[in-house]
Amino acid sequence: MVSTALTRVRPVRYRSREVSPSKETLAAGHVENCFCDASDLIEAYLVDGAAGMSGSAPIAIFHLICRSLADLRSAQFLASNGFTVQMYSLIRPAIEAINLVDLFAAEPNAADEWMAGEYWKFRPAAVRNRLGLGDDEVYSWACSHSHPRYPAMQLTTYHVTNETTGEETIRPYVGGLPLEFPQVLMATTLPGNVLCMLSQSLMHATVKVEVARTWPTVARRVGETLMPGFEDVYSTLEAHGLPEDECEKLLDSLKRAIAAAKELEELDAQNPPGG
């Protein structure tokens, strides 16, 4: 027999000298600080490069980048406080927006239809098909956990068995999930991963020429700024059984993004303005 009961999780305030934050909490705080610094680099690029623009595509692209930056900042706050399901609800539209940026850059006329409200032409799967992309595992995971589906219930509940009666109780959490749960701590790196994707979208933003040339540097610095926080989270997860080689695999995508940005920086240095 299975019954349900509520468990309220109250946030722990580390103001007492008798209570110290866990390693998981410290790692989550570290990655959040790194994310904030990295997101500031993108904001500075957009603010410093602000320029006049006309046409549906440039305006739509700039809007989508700014909106995604706000979504991801909110997502990081939620993730770092254990609101993992709610974080996924903001990751999903950010990924959709990044794909739309790529589409409008490739097909500027598509932005006219989008701004005319013909949204049915821009369903996520349709946009990916037009870009020649296959299924997105990260996006699918975000969808399965942000929509009211069973995977989200699995993440936010736990089972307790009465040793005397054998009765099993399903207890859902009310509030943020404990960062000591590996899945919850792992999720604190997801907004940063998508932030790296967003930094690549800066190449399509209409900004001042002198600022536009710096986007590879911004993209590299975003990745490098995130790296210490990611390393801290993955190192902490090793205590929960995450193999060291798996940590390296998880860091590979970030390392590849940094390396790609460095290559673009080098190419730009070889072709200076007027050179």
C-alpha cells in the first residue's frame, strides 16, 4: 500500500556559528558566483555594443539574446536554491531562443513571419529541422522535467517504508530540494552550459563594429569564468560516486567551447581591421 505525505524543506540560514554549510552548498554557491561573473560579460557586450538597427531579424535576434540572458540568470538562482524543476522551465525557452537566433541569422525573412505572430511555423522541432539539427537530449530532458510529467515527480519525491507495517509512503518536497542530492547539485551547472551556447549567439547580434570583433574573446572568457565553479561541483560529486573520468567527460564540452573561441580569436588577430 502506498500513501502520500508532505515534507516541507525549509532553507537553512547559515548565520549560526554552530551550523556550517555543506560541501554541496559551497559548491553550488561557487558555481552561482562564477555564473554571475560570466553573465556580466555578456551583458557588458550587449550594453557597450548597443547600436541602431532596423529590420525584423536584427531586432528579433537582439531581443532573444537579451531575453535568454535574463532567463538563464533566473534559472541559475533557482538551481542554486534547489528549485530544479522550476529551473528547467527557464532552460527550455532559452534553448529554443538560441535556435531561433541561428535560424533568423540564416533566414532573415523568417523573422518577419515570427514577428507577424505566425508562431506555429516555429515550433522547436520545426526550427531544429530547418537548421539541420537532430534531437537535442538536453532540451528533451528539460521538457520532461519542466512539464507536469512523471519524471519531475520522481525528482521531487522520495519513498519511506514503515519497518513495522511495511507500508510505503511517497513524500513530496515542498520548497527547494536538498543540494546534497547528486541530481540537484549536478543541475546547478546546466544554466552555465546554456550560457556558453548563448555566448556563441553573440556573433549574430547587431552591435558596434569595434565591439562585434570582441565576441570570440567574450565567448572564451565566459567559458573560462565558469570553469572553476564546474570543477568544484564535479569534484564534490565524486564523493557521491561520480567517477573521475566521468567528471572529465562533463568538462569536455566546456573545454571544447573555450578552445573554439580561442581559435576564432587567433583568426581575428591575423586579420586586423584594415589589414
